[in-house]
Amino acid sequence: MTAIEVAGVSQTYPGVRALTDVSLALSPGEVVGLVGHNGAGKSTLTRILAGVERPAEGRLLVAGEEQSFHGPQDAIEAGISVVPQALGIVPTLTVRENIVLGVPLQRRLGGRSRKSAIGRDELDARVSTVAEQLGIAGELRRDGRDCSPSVQRLVMIARALLRRPSVMLLDEPTAALHPEEAERMFGAVEALRAEGMALVFISHRLDEVLRISSRVVVLRQGRVVAETEPSALTKSSLAELVAGRELHDAPAAAAGGGAAHARETILRCEGLAVAPSVQDVTLDVARGEVVGIAGLDGTGCGTVLRAIAGLARPAAGSILLNGVAIKPTRGAAVEAGVAFLPDDRVHNGIVPDMTVAATVTLGGDREFRLRRWLPVLRIRREAQTVDGLLDTLDLHPRGAARKRVKFLSGGNQQKALMARALNQGADVYLFDQPTEGVDVGARQELHRHILQLAKEGGAVLVSSSEPEELVALCTRVLVMHDGRITRRLTGTQVSETEIVHASLVGAA
Amino acid sequence: MSPKPEGSRPADPTQSSGGVLTEEPPAASAAARQSARPVGSRLLERLIPRPATADGGGVTSLDRSARRRAFVGQIGVPLMGLALIVVFSLIADNFLTGSNIKDIFSQAALPLIVATGLTICLSMGEFDLSLNGVAGLATVLMAVLVARKGMSPLLAIPLVLALGVGIGAVNGVLVGYFGVAALIVTIAVNSILQGWEFVVSGSVQIFGGFPPGLVSFARGSVLGIPTLVLIAAAVAWLAWVLLERTTLGRHLRAIGGNAEAARIAGVNTARVKLAGFIITALLASLAGLLFAARETNAYPLNGLDVLLPSFAACFIGAAMFKIGEFNIPGTIVGVMIAQITANGLILLNVATYASYFFQGIILLIALLFARVVVTGGRST
């Protein structure tokens, strides 16, 4: 009998069909590897199983009986636990304290306890069982901060295990773990499986999925496109399933043809290494060119951009702008003409209470000063200039310069940050996730403006987790894997499937 | 408060799928509001204009209840100030007299100079708890230099101000360049400075021997306005220009609003913090030396007690004018409320200890209003 089963589940968000007719059954004692690229529907499926969302169509069966979850609590009561990717461990508490964090205890002095409360003896017994199972019995007294990353992950699993679930969903349990650390995680997963738990192992690391799973389920564009034994797959064939249509050998003709017209290299990085993960990155970007940089989360694409922008100090290698090395500070990089549009606009981009004009001129308001030596600003002239810049970026409605930037839409905030780059008169434009959280219309506009920047002689480097975006923008795409550039795609090689495949597989 | 910018995040799908019983669509409810609206909310509309979203229409960032809270908070502090004036003028018949009003302003001058400096420090998201130490040491040093050593005030004043700059630089370097928490740095520096007051003064009270020119300057008036009030007004005006109209002010506020975004934009955050701490300490030392000149005596740990009133004034001020941001006009109102309270209680012959008691309560109420405006009443 299955522990949990979804049958014919579909889910729609406004404008997006996230899942289409997905069926998946989990039996006790098996590990199902769930793979798929960003946006394939893994998270949606996870949220449905965790009771966070209800599917628009389809049925949910727990132990053979149809049920509907009205919230996460229902899923927990049905024995389903989700261990999220983010670490929720408190560094100053011991491992044991971290495991029992939030468990309702029975009151000692007779007061009314919650229904789900556990007695102290019972809790002790459960903690030691769980710690045995996961192989962390020896570390219960250690402080959270002294634990290796794998133990920290295991603590999160242990916390979930205290509720005695029958189904566990592990979201990227080995992300950012070293091979030997991951090994420990596999041991724990195997032990849980042997005791009859049903596990879902969600991961981008294909070789791990192939190794640990008893069944592999591939999602693509919201559909199950494959469900097979791992023995029937190779890493490469699995990557093809994830990426979509079969890959042919890279068309060699398109590559290397270059040098037809004079390339004026503006930005060049040689053997760049940045802690913690980026190694030996060499790249160049020429005038008028849009180069993409792709890779899974945490491979270091953003770190490369931040290093070039002067925000992360390189451990080795050099960054040359028009052949001249720049000092690794943000101030020096701005002076040298490196514009950087950060990812996560809310945390890194805007100061919410500032006016749009101040946002645009922040870090480059020299031309608006009353005198060179007197940094009092002529705000009327500033507002006029900024409105002019915003006009060239088609920011509507016009005359937004004096509004506070927090009242702009996400797309317009991004345009304001772009106007800052224009105002600084940069040679090099670095875009980190340029259309993150922006609606479709604004996204197309931003793309148009990025291409325009290149046409006007800028050298543009774009990092994006969406292959589609890179295909729309770039003539070349560098694919990173584990902190290194492992593929360089040019010409017709620049396609979504190639980018996805290369970022999953690494060096071919 | 901090309304989320519209569309800054991908729409949370969990809300759309679960929300079967959502409220009426925003467009419809907005129309309904237009028709049946109480008189009070029209005033609210004028005081807190509905922010127009840049996409033209759409959902506004401040919903109705947040706007009502903002309204209550925003008029709360001025109303309280007005209530204080009415109550004091009713029960103390010498409250609303020309000389008493002049008195209130005179008494407010030095606290305002310190609070102005603190506003600059707070607007960059930092603290300065060494204000009492800086002002106290400036008072004692000024007294020693002019009254005991007979130094000319024209020499002593720059010297004392230079000391203020030095102290601010220590705070600023430790916080800005070494990244030590301002809370603990400035407490430690305060302790050092208060110890120093005893060293400088030799632990004895200094009185008499002040140059008459200095004293008559500090106690005098120009065109009927006390000189100290004029100085405080000039300081406040300069600080307003600094914060609202200069590059440094922009950078200070950018760091206070989002330090990481400021750094990414190319702001040298360490240097700006250094500048901010220097200005704060400079103004505290200015207030301290003027205090010595006006009082013509100085004793360690018996100088201006400005720490709590300055913080209170700044936080009350953050609830007015530019809501949620520390700003100079707001700070001025905050200082005046504290001074009116103190003055009124003295006129009522309230014992000093009881006066502390009432001042504390009135400050807490004002701060509560301020908090409601800034956070929308959420406790976290």
C-alpha cells in the first residue's frame, strides 16, 4: 500500500500552469528522486504534499484514503514532514536543544498541557532513538555552531523525525555539502529507508539522485516526463530528460569562427578566485557585447559579478578594465566605470524612503553640486536630469523623480537602478538577476534596454538563473559548475537546453 | 509601516490558491469608500496623501487601517503638545506670558543643539550614547581654560570644539572602520570622558572668573532674541541643509535606510559614519561649552543632562513630517514638548522628583504615538 499518493494533480497560478496531471505514489521503504529545472514544478508539488497549497484538480490519498489538507498542520498529522533547504539551526544551542526546539512539553506542575505535548521521559527516548538512527548520538551536547554542515542538516531532519512521520521530503539535503559530508547524509537516508519510511529526495545533483533513489521522477514544465529505475539512466541521459529534447553533439561550426571584425575587449578577468567557491574564472567582454553567465544556485555566478563590481575581494587573479587593473573597492570600480545592478532589489538595491532622484544619483551626484568644493545639491536640476533619464528608459508615468522609490513597481525600481548606471556613465554593466520578481511586460522592456546598452557601446555581463533570459539577451553564455566555468557556449549553442544541461552536468 | 513596493516580489501563489473567500476586489471597495466617507477621513486624505502608484492606479501601498493609524499617530504628538500648553496655561497663570515663553525657548536652545547632532547620528542608523560625556567634558574643559587658566574664549572655543571632533573621530573610527557596535563603543567612551572630567577639573567645582564678555554673550539677546536661541536655530538650519540637500546627508540617510544598498551604490560607508559621529560629538561639545558660559560654573558630572531627552526628541520627531525618518523639524518639536513639560511643572511648583516622574510619563506617551506611526502598531 502506498504511504501517500497524488493522482492527476493540476495547479494553476495566475497566468501560469504550474502542474499538469501529475501522479506520484510513494510506498514505505523507498527513496524517490525528484528532479527538474527551476520552474519545473518541484516546489509546487512539495507545497501540495506539505498541505501549504491545495491542488486545483486531482486527488490526494494518504494510506489509501482520499484526504484534503487544509493547512500544513493536516499534512503533519497525516505523517508528512518536509525538511526545507534553509538551515534553521540556532548556533548557540546544543544539538539536543536544537532538535527539541518548539516541541510542546507536558507541564510539570499539573497545568493544562497541549494535546500534542510530550512527556519528558518520552521525549528523551525519542531523541535518543532519532539520534541513533541518524548517527548523531555522539554530538547531542555539542553547540550548533561547532557542528559540520552535514550534522546541521541532520539536526533539521531529526527535528522532523521527532513527530514520527511516515513520509519525508528532503529539499536539496546535500546542497553546499562536501562529498564526504554528503556521504554521511546518504547513510542517514538509507537508514531511514530501511526502517520503512517513504522519502522524497529533491536535488540538482544528478549523480547523487541516481545513487540514492530507488525510483527517479523527472518533472518538466509541470508534467512528469519520466519515471524510471535509476539503473536505466546515466547522468547524461537524465540531464537530457531534465533539459528537454535530445541534445546533439555541440555544433562545432559556430564556435571559434570569430575575429571577423575588430573586438575591443573592455572587461577581462584572468584566473579569478573568490572565496568561498569561485575558482580560476577567466572571461572577457567586448564593447557592444552581452555575455551571459549561468549556473545553479550557489555555484558562484553572482560572486563573480560582485568581485568585478568591487564588492568581494578576489583571493587570486586579476580584473582588468581596458587593460588596467582596478582596485577591489566599490568606490574604485564606480570611478572606473563599472555599473552593477544587484540581485534582490529590496535588500541590495533600493533605500525605500529615498526619492527616485536620490536613488538614481546615489554614489554619483557630482554634476549636481552647487560648486565643486561645496556638495550642496541643486535638487531641481537633479530632478530634471533624472526625469530625462527615466524618459529614455520609458518609465511611466513621467515625472517620477520626486516620488519615494518604495512607491514604484518592481519593474520601475529596476529601471531606476538602471538609470543610476546610465547616470554614472559606465563602460561595463553587470546585471545580477535583472528581471527577478518583475512582471512579463516590464521584463521585456528591461531586456530591450539591456540590448540597447550594448548597442550603444556598453560591455554587458548578465547572470541569470533563467536560461530563457540568457538566450534572449546573450551572444555568448559561460556556464559555471562548482565555482568554475565548465562550458562556453557561443552562436547556435546558446539554447535553453544546452544551458540547463551544462549547468547540471558540469564538464562534458 | 514600510509598505512593500508593489510587485517587488513574485506573487505568492499560496495566497491566490487558498483564498476563496477574499475580500471584495480593491477597485470596488475603493469606489465604495469614495461615496460613503466620514468627514474625518477627508482631513486624513489631506494630511497623508494616498501614494500614487507608478503604474497608474492599482493597489496602494498603505491600506486604510494603516493610514488611520498613521493619522492618529501623526496628529497625536502635536495634539499632545497643544494639550500640554492648554493645561499649563489654565492652571498656571504665568505660563502664557512673554517672559516665560522666552524662558522656554532659552532653555530649549542647548538641548536642541545636542538633539540636532543626534538626529544626524540616528539618521545613519547608529547610536551615540556618549552625549553626556562629550557635553560634560566640554563644559568642564571650557571652564578650566577660561576661568582658571585665563585663556581667551576666542582660543578656548576652537580648542574645545576640536576636542569634540576628536572624540567623534574615535567613535566613528571604532564603529565605521572596525565595525564595533556603536551601542557599546559610545557607552565605553562616555565612561572614559566622565572620568576625564574629574582629571581636568581636579575634582573641584569651578566658578567665578569667567570673562564678562563671554558671559554676557551667552546670556544676552540680539533684537530681543536670546543669542543661544539664535545659535541653536542656525545649527538646526545648517543640519537641515546637510541632511536634505547635500551629498553627505544623502549618504547618511542611505546608510540608515539600507546600508548594503548604499555600499553597492558606491558610498564609502565607513567614511560617512566617521563624518556622522564627528558632527554629533562636535555639536554636543558646542552645547557643553555654551552651558559653561551661561552657568558660569562647572562641576564634574553636573553638566547638561541631554542623553535621554535628545533620544526622546529624535524619536518623537520621527513620527512627524517625514514619517518613519529622523528629521530636523520633528526633532525641534520633540525638544519643545520636553521643555514645555519641564517648564510647566516648575511653574506648578512640582517637586523635582515628581517632575522627573511626569516628564518620563509624557515622553513615553509621545514615544508610543511615534511608535504607532512608524511601525503601524506591530510589536515586532
